[in-house]
Amino acid sequence: MSATATSRRRKASAVSAAVVAALAVSVLPAAAAQAHPHPAAMAAPSVPSRYAGQKLDWRPCQGDPSLECATMAVPRDWHHPDAGPDLTIAVSRHKAADPAKRRGVLMMAAGGPGGQGLLRPGNFAKASPSVAASYDVVSFDQRGVGRSTHAVCQTDAEFPALMSGDSRDRSPAAVQGVLERSRTFVNDCRERSGGLLPYLTTEQTVRDMDLYRTLLGAPKISYYGASYATTVGAYYATLFPQRVERAVLDSNIGFDSTMERWMTGQPKSFQRRFEQDFLPWLAKYDSVYHYGRTVAEAKANWERRRAALHDHPLDLGSAVLDPNLFDAGTSSAIYKATQGFPALAGALAALDHWDTATQQEKGLVGQLFGHYPDPGFFAEYFSVTCNDTAWDRDIDHWIARSGKDTVNLPLLGARELTFASVCAYWPKSGAPEVKVTGAGLPATLMVNSTHDPATYYEGALKAHRALRGSRLVTVTGDGDHGQYQNGNACVDGAVDAYLLDGVVPKRDLTCPAKPLPVPAGAAG
């Protein structure tokens, strides 16, 4: 659920974690990918000396001089390191601000799948200076994205066709069009990927991470990851439990189950966030936005605007605002209440008086609705989502299910067929099953809000039960995605105490939500 290139990537990241919203990958034919199936419980392969003996050549990071960057070579396939060309992984670090207090390495990964992690330590260090004083905060661009060897599926000009239009149209011709565009996208990925696609998996990524740990000279690491990066952290901890000191998993994908189950749960959680959190807030401030004094009125006004865009899409210059882009901008904005609710409300109000909207108001509309998703993000997103775990490949099943979700849970349900059919057509990867149990791990700290749209609470509870010995911090009355460094003193205090002093809650904790934003001009 997706200005500048930076803003476009941020919007695309939101879409994804939420699965609304290409890298250059080439996939082996399905038969070739399965020629060397990986045993489900395969032990970690030994690391050839040509990888373990590398030296990281640290230089100032382009884009953030507070960081140092380097590159490392990794095998394309960790299970057959001599079977293909090496990949390049871009890595970064923010050195501990107080060497005398340095206690180790805190590794981060990006969400998505499809987010870029290379420059994240800089903002992390600014937001949590006490943690940055005690750790070298390090991260990387995951294989498949950013400055690492990346995949390419479609160009900026080609990709909007996959996401544009009105997915609520369930006519036979429209449904067939969705399937044809999904098949074209997958074929483009295969043809342009150079054999890379089967190796863009979470399991391969965490082996890259362990090589990075080795090259840093760290016997163990601590870890922080949000959204999809919770799966990265859980997989790393499962494969390398003896190398984990502390781990914080924030806004959790149900990493105990499959990517398919995670994605198919999102229409319900996005609809809940929209109808139970955003619309009541919007109606409360009808005196500011004039969008309806009740939830029903505000929802009806939103639906009228969407219907109008079906008949008369709005050319914003950078993009044509149609119903699907309207859905994507809405779903992206509700990830964070403080920033997203006022911005979305202001943009909706501006669309209602577009002919007299100010340049500032039109700029806000362009920020939220005026950009197509990033094809680079989605090349990685689909690679990992479709590769990691098995998918139902029965297209008739997806047509039927998406038809029901389009009616009952339309904000994301209308796009379900697009996402599911891509994975149904995706070539099988042969990725091994990684069963998360928590065996051999120290206590892990998990954080989740009850109305998170992308990483919904029901999945977090199941993941918590699967990760034995974990502690869950639940933020009640809140739906923000990403809770640490989000202005909640209760959450920040629990995470800081854990990372800095190893204080593990004796039992699961509950934190109250921070107050929702009050828009400028609101009475009282």
C-alpha cells in the first residue's frame, strides 16, 4: 500500500507489509529449482574460506555520513556455494558512541519483504541514543534489493499495469485481466532474473547475516527487527540460537505459519483498522474535515469518492488516481496514526473540493495518492513471499476466495487475487521449511499492537506461543505498525531495559496506547 524517490520507497514498504503494495531476478525453471531440494532440517552448511576470510573495507556511506558502508560476497545458494555466481551484499554500521560502554553488535534488518536496510542504523541511533552508545548498530540491504545484488521484474513504466484499475470489478473479463497481468509479471521476473529468483528467501538471507556476524568478529549478536524483519529474526534465531544474545521482534508476522496464511489474514485486519480506528477518528473531527459526523457517514463519503474515481480517474501528473491507487494510499496511511490519520483526512477533504483546493492541499493528495508502487520493492516482495513457504496454486480457489473478500473486506480484499495469483504462478523454489520453536534461545522480547493492520495481533499471538520463552508486550487501544521508537514511553522503556540491561519481563506486559493526534483547528 505505497514525490521523491525516498518517499516512493517508504510508501511501497507500507503497502507491502500490508501486502497491497521489481527487482532484477531470473528464476531457474521450476524443474531446475527443484533439482537440488533442501532437506527441511538441513544443518548449517560450512562456510568456504573465500567467504569467511573476507575483510570489510569500511568507507563513509553514500546518503548518510554518520554510517560506514562496505560490501561482502556471498554464495548465490548457501547449500551449493560453488553452483553459481556470487552475490554482493551491501552492509553498514554505526559504531557505538561510547566505546567504554560498548557491549556488542545490534543487527537490524528491513521489513517488507522489499525494504532497504542499509541506511537504517542512522535513524535508529538518533531515535535511541542510549542504545547506540552501547552497541555497534549494523544493517544491510537484503539479497535482492537496494545496493545489494538485486532483482528486476518490470520497469517503472510496465509495473503500474499490475496494480492499476478497479479490482472490485469481478466481471469475467476483469478477473481474466488480473490473471493475465499476474502471469505476465511472473514471466518477466523469470526472463529478467538471471537465475536469481529461487535464492531470494529468508533462509538464504539469514545465512548472509551470519557471515556478516563472522566478518564483524562478533561471537554473538543482538537483534532488532520490525514487520517482515520479525521473520528474519525468528529464522536467524532458529538456525543460529547459540549466536543470539538478545532479540526484539516488533510488529510480528505469524512466522510460525506460512506466508500465504499471513497474507490472507490482512484483508480483515486492514478493514478493522480502517473502520474501527480511522473512521471514528475522522468522524470525531468533522468540524475540521467535514467528512461526516458518524462512522457510517464518513465511510459512505469515502465510498462515493472511490466510485467517482472509477468513472473519472484524476490525473495528478505523477500518476492517475484510480480506485486501486485510492485504496493503496488509504491503506498505507493508516499504518501510523500520528502522521497518517491527519494526512489522509486532509487529502480526502481536498479531493472533495478539488476545484478550489490550495496548492498545499493538492501537494498532500499527491504525497498520499500520486505515486505508483516501486517495482523494485515488489520484485523482492513477491520473490520472498512466494518462495519461503508453499502456496495453494488452485486459481479457481483464489477467484472464489477473493470474490468473497472483495465484498466483505474490500480495502485489501479487492486486491487479493492479484497478489495470490502471482504466487500461484510463481515457480517453486525448493526452499527448506524453517520451524520456529525458540529452542536454545534466551528470552526474546516481542511487541505488537492489537489493531496493527499489516502484522495483525492474532498472528502475533500464535507466533508468541510458538517462540518458547518469549515475552509479549501488547499495546492496547492502538493499531500503529512499528511500536518501538513510536512515542510510547511504556514500550520504549521495556525495550531499552531489555537491550541495555538484559531485563526480561517476568511475564507478558500490557502498555496503553499513546493519545491519538488532535488536528489543527479542532475545537477544545
